Amino acid sequence: MLRLTDSLTGDKVEFTPRDPGKASVYWCGPTVYDAPHLGHARSTLAFDILVRYLRWTGLDVTAVSNITDIDDKIIARAADEGTTEPELARRFEDVFIAEMDRLGIAHPDLRPRATEYVDQMISIISQLVDRNMAYTTDSGVYYDVDRLDGYGALAGQSPEQLREGAGARVEVDDDKADPLDFALWKAAKPGEPAWDSPWGSGRPGWHIECVAMSLDLLGDGFDIHGGGDDLVFPHHENERAECLGCGRPFARLWVHNGMVQVGTEKMSKSLGNFRTLADLLDSWDPRALRLLVLQTHYRKTMEIGEATLTTATAALERLDGFARRIAGSDLPDSAADPDAVGRFRTAMDDDLGTAAAMAVVFDAVRDANRALDAEDETSAAALAAAVFELTGVLGLRLGGATSRRGDDGTIDELVAARSTAKAAKDYAEADRIRDDLTARGIVIEDSATGTTWRRN
């Protein structure tokens, strides 16, 4: 049974979905005012791997990741460039998705934009005002953190501690009764995008966006909410406060990934070590970055640089070399070696232990090569099948691989079998085949003219 570390309690807890057989996952997507950087890649890869694994275990997963397409930074950059906020946001949204595609990241099932949910945000703010959890001023509507017992629990600090260390992480506004109070609605300023509301023309605050989108698409008490650990405070703390302030249950489990270091320093623009994801992917195999992420536990800070990427590239070449050797062999069809699959699952079930899971994969490669050298085709075939299945679960495509578990003919057969199952109204079988294809990195697209597939 999968156990994950809950950021709210700090405990490793058993993942028990709200709805049996299903899982609902939301992670914070980008604010689209600039090109994606390495931190975006690390966080999105972490949740891509989580979703892929949940699906491989048999769960029907609904994955949601948003686009913040209205924000102070978007407004400022649009003004600097002489363009509109929607045009700028859509341009960088497209750039973000294109770079994630290069990494082989599966698209979330739903990718809502903040501007599509303003009505729902206004509704939630109205509930907070009606429940005396918020107050209005000339500059907008603010959440009163003193009205919520336990504010600061996700950050693991009391309100007093948060006030002392808040610094630049909270918005300065003389209208606020408390430095920790945060904007739910911002009064309109000349030349800025604005919507009508009961509190006058304006726009929503940042935190309310994710609350409105996640609750609308996944419902109260959805399973997992996550993002980078830099979002714990104030963003996720304030999301949690907004939902609880309405008397509604929010995420059952909070999952956060660690940050990225470049040259032993946390990556940031202020330190001058900010680097776009495109820069890296233009110079290195995108799969090397995925493998590097896999070989670091998701909650740990990870180093991305020439040395670590060189090591990951060498490990990737070992996997590719194995795939080429299997492609040139004539092994019999085989199910994946059960011992390797079992050890892989044990590793992943322990707080998504991808580093230990990859060790299982490399052990299987070593043992399969030994079996091939000994002309033990039965063992080699089972171990090879395990390698291709397990790397597929992790979204790591092996170059040159034409295994029986991944070639085009096999995929065509699976797609046809799914269509047959759907026609027979055997939806359980159709879903099982779909999940198998998803684990292999295959995207299926149904239309009025039939079903097609593509590699993700």
C-alpha cells in the first residue's frame, strides 16, 4: 500500500483515496509570465511520476494542474512589452506546455485557467465575508487569519512566528489589519484587467484561484494537493485557510517536492543562477533530466549541473545499450519478472521511493545481461520485460527499444482490444487497457472517426 509524507502532519501516511478505486490529484501549475525554469521541470516531473504510478497500480486518476493567467507579474510584463495580458499569458502557456512535452510529461486531464473561474472565486469570497472570515477595505477584500484556529499548521509555525519571519513573502498593504492577512479581492487599478464583483471592480487574489479550481473540478476533500515546497507558505497555507474558512474540507493529503540547486545554491533569479529549461534541454537529452529526478527522492533538494547530468547521461546510456541488445535478440514473449516488479512496487510504495525503484531496474538490467550471456532466454525475457514495464511506469522511454511490451504492433493490438471492449460495454476491461497504455507512455484519442494513439 502506498504511503506518502503528509506535509501537514509530517507523518508518512497510508494513501486511502476518498473514492475507492479512484484518485484525485491537484498540483499548482505555472504563472505564465516567463519561460519555464528548472524548478518548474522538477515539480512537474514529480507529479507526472506520481500520477503514472497511481494509474499503474490500477487507480482511475483525475489529474488537474492549473495555469495562473492573471497576476501582477503578467500585468507588469504585458505593459513592458506593449501587449495584452491574455496574449502574453497564452504565449508563455504554450511555451510551458511545449517544454513539458519535450520532457515526456503526460498532460493533466484538466488544465484550468484562473480567468475561467472568476465567478467561482467571487462565490467563495462571498461565503468568507458572510461567515465573518474576511473584511473589506478601499483596496479590496482581505482574509482575517485570526479568525481561523490553527492558521500556520501547514507551515508548521504559529501566526506569531509567521509574522516574525514573513518579510517579503507577504504582501505589504497599509489597509490590512494584520501583516498576515491576505487579499481575496483586489480593487481595480487604472489600465489593469478587472471584473465586476459585490465589492466593486477588481480582480481575485492569487490563493483563491487554486481553491476555486480544485474544488470545482475535484470536489470537497479531494485526495492530493501539491507543488514545490516553496509554495507551502504563503500560497498553500492560505488556500487551506480559505477552504476551511468556508467550512469545507480541503485536500486530504499535502505533497511537496524539494527545490533545485545549481552550483550548490538554491536556484533563483536574485542569485544569478536562473536558467531556463529550454537552455538545458537544448544541450542535454531530456530523458537524462527525468532520470536525474528519479534518482533523487522527491522531497529532497536536488543538484542540477554538468556533473550530475553527465552521471545521469551515462546511466541512461547503460539503459539504452540494454534496450539495443534486447532489440537485436530473439527472446520469447514473457510476463515481467515478478520478483523485480514486487521489489519495484515496495520501493515506490515507500513514499514514492524512485531512487530505490531505479536501483531495482538497474539490477534487472544486470541480471538480464547475465542471463543473456548464459543463454538463459527464459530468465532474460522476464527480466527484460520488467525493465521495459517499470521504466514505462516512470515515464522513462528507452532509446531504440523495440521490446514486445512496447513496439507499435503491440500498441495497435491493445488499442484495438480496448475498442472491442468498449463496443461490448466491458468498460472495466477498456479502462484496464487504457491504464496499461498510459503506463507505457501512450496517449489515446477517441473521436467520431475512431481511436488514434501517440507516444507522450
